[in-house]
Amino acid sequence: MKKIVSLIVIVGVLMSFGIAQGAQAQEKVELEWWSPQAAQPTQVAYYDYIIAQFEKKYPYVEIEKLDMIDEDFKISLRSTMAAGIPPDVWFSWGGGILKSYVDAGCVVDLTELLNEPWALEVIPRAPIAQRTFYGRAYAVPTHLWAGHFFINTDLFDESGVEVPTEPWTWDEFKEAIETFKANGVIPITLGGKEKWELSFYYMYLVDRVGGSEIFTKALNRKPGYSFEDPVFVEAGKRTQELVELGAFQKGFLGAGYSEGERLFSVSEAAMYLIGSWMVSALRASYPEFPLDIIKFPTVPGGKGDPTMLLGGVQGSWAISEASKCKKEAKELFRLLYTPENIIKFAQQTGEPIVFSVELPPGTYDPAIEKQLKDAAKASWLQFAYDQSCPPRLASVHLDNVAGLFAGTVTPEQMATAQEECARELENEGILPFE
């Protein structure tokens, strides 16, 4: 009898221990998730859906998602990384900024995750390249972007400006700007406050003047290539020419992204040089908007191929090395990238996806369809300079391009500032990347 009692006691103790262990395993986990998508309501709504799915499947996990605008996100992420308290999961554009966090030991290596069967089935290898350093992958890509002039076809018609089927010449572009002004229409809306929109004009002009390889070769310190090359100076001069022409709305340097977008959405501006992400937000508020796209103009004597576009893989998700819930973060990624959720993402957000998943007909807006066709024919897709470069050079670039638009920095001064920073980074072993 004593043996039986003892056995019961032992079994009871073991069961209690198991229950305690199970309770401990199910302790509440808080996962912090950051994005720069505050101005993209369709994306916010989609990820809210994912969070509800995930928390239902893993009730012990509570996800706190914080959506910010671009610049607030970049500054906050940089500050929390430096302080050692970053979010668990965060958005990345890839490129030089991501590499700087990798070099600092701040990012989880996702190579094994991306080689799991489900990932090999739906995620092509090419989009992972801008997120791969030293042969290891550090972020999971989601969608693409291309940068076109989005146009309001009604304002073109009302102003007597014909929508071009081929890229305008520089003179034709300037003539269209003058025509819009004469008709009381803002030719181009621009949110200059965060600086990165300003960079779009400079980047396109560098390519149109000097061709698609000059930036990459200057960045990677190839012999005979420099940011002081006359190509960069001419790009700066043509950028300032647009300002002097009055191509943008009054006060554009103080206008944030939302204000620039608003002027286009309410039909006060004829053109808007921006990425694919704008379309879903526009359609959410103005489903019948008369939208089309045109390419950036050519320049006389330029070496650039007019099919070239700004663009590439726009978004991806990374996990912080400092995170205490890496396991749960990886489970979140596995849920995000099921074929069903990928299709829902494309349908709900309208963003062009990177995945090998067949989408139902009519998933994309006609403007996005045209962008994808242009991207398929493009000779080059130029990744944004401020994401391609190491953080210090990215800051120098953005500060100087803002000065260029404001008229406080000359094209020559901007070229010199970029080159001097690149040389410093080369001496420190940060450049070249290749």
C-alpha cells in the first residue's frame, strides 16, 4: 500500500512539474513590430489582419505594432539600435543601411529560415540579394516598387498637354511645365521636408546624363570614377533648373510626404514623381481618379537608357539580434508568407509582390500593371541612393540634395561633399561594398 501511495505521490509531483513547465512555456510574450507604413492604410489594415491570425494561433503572444512615417521610423530605429533596445521585428529597405546594422551585430541571420521548403517554394532567390551580406541573408523581401511620374489625365486634357507615349525630351518637359503653370495648375507636387523625394530627381538625372553604372562604380571606388565627375554636377544643375522654372508648388521644401500626396490626390497638381506604394492609398480615397504613368524625360546628349527606372525590392522584414522572442518572430514570418496570405496581401494592398505565387486576374491596378511592364523592359532598376549607401554617406547625400533644391548648395559643392565622404569611408574600410 505504501508503494502505491508513493507512486501516486511521484506521479502527482511529475504532473505538477509538467503543468508548471507548460505554464512557464506559455508565459505571455510581447513582440514589438515597427513599420514606416503609417501613411499606407491598406498595408496597416492587412498587417492588422495578420496579427489577429497570429494571436489566435499563438494566444500567449501579444504583438504591439507601431506604424510611423518614413523619417520618424528611420530616426527611431537608428536610436533604438544604438541603445540596444530595438523592436523585435522591423521593416528594412535593404542595401547599405541594413548592412550597417548587420555589421554591428544587430540583425538575426535568416539564411536557414529562407532555405526551408516553404520559403524555397514561394520566395525567388534574386530579391534576397540586396539583403544578403557575406553569403548570409538577413531580411525577408515582400514587394517591389518602380518610380514613375504619376499623372492626372484630366488635368493634362484640360491644360492641353498631350500625354506622351515615349519619354519627353528635356525641352518638351519644360514646355509642359510652363503650360500647366499658364493654366493655373501645379505642374509637379513634391514633399521635400523628408528629403528623400528630392533625391528622386537627382538620381534620375544622374542616370539620364551619365548612364546607369556611374553611381555604383563611384560608390564602390572603381578606378576613374568619382562623385565629382561632371555627370553629378550636371545632374545638380538640371535639378536646380526645375526649381528656377517653378516646376513645384510653393513651399515644397517644407511640405511633408502627406502634403505632397494630398495635392495630387485632390487634383491640384498634374504630376507626382513617386513609387508604386502611392496607388493603393490613392484608390482607397479616390477610386475613380484619372491616373496614368509616364517615364522620366531624357536629356540632350545624355548616355542614359530611357527605359531605366528607379525601383527594386521595396520592402522586407528583419529580426533584431537583441530580441527575446526570435522563435515567435520566425513563426510570424512563416504565417506571413503562406500562399493564401501572399495573395491576400497583393489583393488588399495592391503592391507588386516578389513571390512565385499566381495571382487572380485583376489583382493590380492598371497603373501598377503598366509599371510592371516597364520594369520588365527596363535596362536598369536603380535602388535609392539613401538606402544603397552607408548611413553617413546617405545623410550627406540627403542633406546636400536638400541644399541643392534650396539654392544654398551648388552642384559642385554637393559633388565634392559626396566624394569626400566616400573617400573617408574607403579609408575606414566601409567602402567599397563589392
